[in-house]
Amino acid sequence: MSHDLVVIGSGPGGYVCAIKAAQLGLKVAVVEKWPTLGGTCLNIGCIPSKALLHASEMFEAAGHSFATFGIRVGKPELDLKAMLGHKDSVVESNVSGVAYLFKKNRIDIVHGTGSVAGPGRVSVAKADGATEVLEAKAIVIATGSDSAPLRGIETDEKRIVTSTGALALPEVPKRLLVVGAGVIGLELGSVWRRLGSEVTVVEFLDRILPGLDGEVARQAQRILQKQGFAFRLSQKVTVIDQSGPALKVTVEPAAGGTSEVIETDVVLVAIGRRPYTAGLGLKEAGVALDERGRVKVDAHFQTNVPGIYAIGDVIAGPMLAHKAEEEGVALAEILAGEAGHVDYGLIPSVVYTHPEIASVGRTEEELKAAGTEYRVGKFPFSANGRARAMAEKDGFVKVLADAATDRVLGVHIVGPYAGELIAEACVLMTFAGAAEDLGRICHAHPTLSESVKEAALAAWTKPIHL
Ligand code: FAD
Ligand code: NAI
């Protein structure tokens, strides 16, 4: 079979690239080794985790916050099987949605493990042992990433799990020890804490959520601690003894020193993800990787081998579904002879804890390091009428604006629906808007978004309601 484009991997990078390319008139095939489409994000990542985060948040609200609103209910009872069933059905409807879109756009799906067999040739090893060779003018590597292992510790997805096992625990562990205070640790830690686990997070660094604005991360840590999270910062896990009914985890200071043993029932290893390039034939094809094992690409997503491209988690940049999608669209446009572009300075990031944490643009730490003069405007949700009505007073919005030009350089939010609120900051910053622009835009009252406006007012001049 001959195609304009063969994409290896059907995650958000690959499937979006395929759809956009087909929309632009290219003949496209996608090779996928898993039985369902959608990659990590739809099958074992973004979608199932958000289904469980929402369900567990409702469980906790029923047990703890309904009374605040004058709603008396009995103690809610957990039906974990049904909750996991809800998650599975959400995954199913999303992955079948991608299959529907492929059909609609006349994209060929080839199930099997793809590898580069030479210029313009992709070999697909099928489950029945057969091999099919596809010919293509362009090959796109969109094979994503998998969990980074903790040195010397094997995961079994039962007692020592990655995010995949943590999305499907058959019962609520009494104690859960999370290694890594990053996005996965805090999101999936939140799920199981809400359902009843005692959660301890061991983090190598002296802070949670590295990369996010420090002030926002500190506030998030305080809120999560109030919810019951126990953090052990600047510590590392060295050994896990699995011989008894409880896991015995040896933890020691990151800088070395006296170790101690913590007992737990389940360990979630969430120390990052690594690009997935195994078995792709990249070495044989002469495709260069960078020092961290990621496929190296130029500004047009082309590798050092003409005709072979790569996008998503397998290349440099934040490992986020929407980043992979934007790259997929840009690459399809480039391959169709149009101008495709991704603004890497404006990729939002959201942590779906309660409250949510969202951020776009520069952090204070980055501005300081770059020597940029900036102004800070902050507004707490405790001063927002809608947040008070919702009993969601924790957190704040922080707007960072250039001291000389007033251009907004970063927006950081910890608070209710932060993941939705950040979108207007992305729009504003895409058009190089100023704090004054945001502060002068009429925001509906009473909405949470008024806090974003007020923070912008605080950066430009003065907030009204503080
Ligand atoms: P992937 O989605 O990893 O897809 C790669 C695909 O390639 C897979 O289907 C794989 O089977 C296939 N493949 C690999 N090798 C071959 C081969 N040789 N032949 C054929 N097929 C192959 N990001 C967000 O933005 N928001 C979130 O809320 C979020 N939540 C997450 C929660 C969890 C628990 C995890 C693990 C990740 C989460 N992410 C989230 C990250 C997000 O899932 C990834 O950034 C995204 O899936 C990357 O997309 P991709 O297309 O590059 O690769
Ligand atoms: P992460 O990079 O977010 O966090 C890993 C954490 O583990 C860091 O704080 C790091 O300092 C720490 N760490 C590393 N080695 C350690 C060790 N040996 N001992 C203790 N701590 C250690 O990675 P995570 O949480 O695994 O998630 C992987 C990726 O998946 C994220 O980077 C993100 O791109 C993506 N993701 C995105 C989500 C979202 O957008 N809401 C949700 C979940 C995942």
C-alpha cells in the first residue's frame, strides 16, 4: 500500500496529525500496536485519570462538603467497581470516537508494531506473525512515552504500580506511598486519598511540582496537606522489601544520611516519563536521538533523515497531549505545503487536583533568571463573590507583566476551575496583550474569571475588590 503519510502511533500527536493531513487532502495510514486508538492519553492517561478525579471528587464532596450547603445525606458508600466501570466506559467512548473520525476522514488503520524499514518504508509486524510493508512519502514517529523506572525497583502493576496500575486498583489501599511529587503523583494520589487511602509522597527535590511557579506550588502544597497528603521532600526511596504482607519502603535523605523504613500497601512510582523509541529501527535508519533519548527534530519536525518526522512525547518539550496535538496539526500543514507553527512559549499546563493548578508563560523564577523587570498582580479567590458562593475560597490568580511594556508574560492560578480560567490568558498572550487590556475587558459577574481580571488590574494599577 502506498500513502502520502504513514504515522506510527495513534496518540494525540499521531491521530491529530493524521486527521489534519487527511483534511488537507493527503492519503494517510496510521499504524497502532494497541488494540484501541488514542494512545496513552485516551487509554491510560489524561482521560481515565480525569474520569476518576471527577468521580472521586464527587464522592468526597458528598461526604464532606454537601453539609456546608445545607444538604444532608447519609455517609456515602463507595462502589469502586462501578467507579472504575465509569472510567472504562469513558475511555471506550473516546477511543471509539477516534476510530469514527478515522473512518470519516478515510484514514487507513493498520494494527501491528511499526518500524522504519528504510527511506519511505514502514514495516508492520502483526499479531498473527505476518508482516506488511507500507510505502510513504513521509513517515511520522508519534510513539509517545512510557513511565520512567525507579532504579532497582520492578513494578508489577499490583503492589508496586505505575500510573497504569494506579488507574485500576481493585480495592482502595489503606496506605499509598507515591514516589514523585509531580503531576501524576498528585493527581492519582488525590484520587486514592479521596477514596480513603492515607497518602505519603516522597519527593527527591525540596519542593513539589518542579517547573511550576514556586509560590503557586507552595500554596498548592499547603492546600494538599490540609486535605491529608503527607509530603516527605528532599528524600528518596532506595529499597522496597516485598516479602511480607506490607511493603517495607526504605527512604533516605536525597543528600544521603540516615534511612528509615515506612510500611505501606501500594507504591505508585511517578518519577517522570521517557520517550518510547524501542524497536522502531531508528538506529538502523540512521535517525539521531538527543542526549535524553528523544528523537531529534528541526523546526519542521524533520529528523536528520529526510522524509522521517517526529512529534509528541517522543521529541523534546513538555509531555502534554495538547502540545502533541499542536505539533500534529503543524506538521500536517507543513507536509501539505502550508505554514505550520507551534508557539512553545504559550503551552498551558494544568494539574487536575482540587483545586486545580494552571499556568501559562513565564514563572517568576524564570523572569528573575532572565533579568526581566516585571510587575506582579495577585488576587485571592477568597475575595471573589462566586468563589465564596461555591465555598471555593482557596487559592489565587497571579499575573506577571513586563514592567516597561505591561505585556503579560505569565499567568499562574491555583484555585477552582483554574484549568478553564487559564484559557483566556492563553488567548490574551497569543495576541501579546497587556495587563491593562485584560483589566479593561468586561468579565461577567459573578464569575470566577473576575479574579483573573482583578489580578491583571493589580499588575497594571490597582484591583477594585481588594
Ligand atoms: P502517546 O499518547 O503515548 O501515543 C503513542 C502511541 O504509539 C501509543 O498508542 C502506542 O501504542 C503507539 N506505539 C508506540 N510504538 C509503536 C510502534 N512501534 N508501532 C505502532 N504503534 C506504536 N497530558 C495532558 O496534556 N493532560 C493530562 O491531563 C494528562 N494526563 C495524563 C495522565 C497520565 C496518567 C499519563 C500517563 C499521562 C498524562 N498526560 C496528560 C500526558 C499525555 O498522555 C501525553 O503527553 C500524550 O499522550 C502524548 O501523546 P503522543 O501522541 O506523543 O503519544
Ligand atoms: P513529573 O515530571 O511531573 O514529576 C516527577 C517527579 O518525581 C518530580 O517532582 C521529580 O523531582 C520527582 N522524582 C524524580 N526522580 C525521583 C526519585 N528517584 N525519587 C523521588 N522523586 C523523584 O512526572 P510524572 O508525575 O511521572 O508525570 C509524567 C508526565 O506526564 C508529566 O511530566 C506530564 O508531562 C504528564 N502528565 C500530565 C498531566 C497533566 O497535564 N495534568 C497529568 C499526568 C501526567
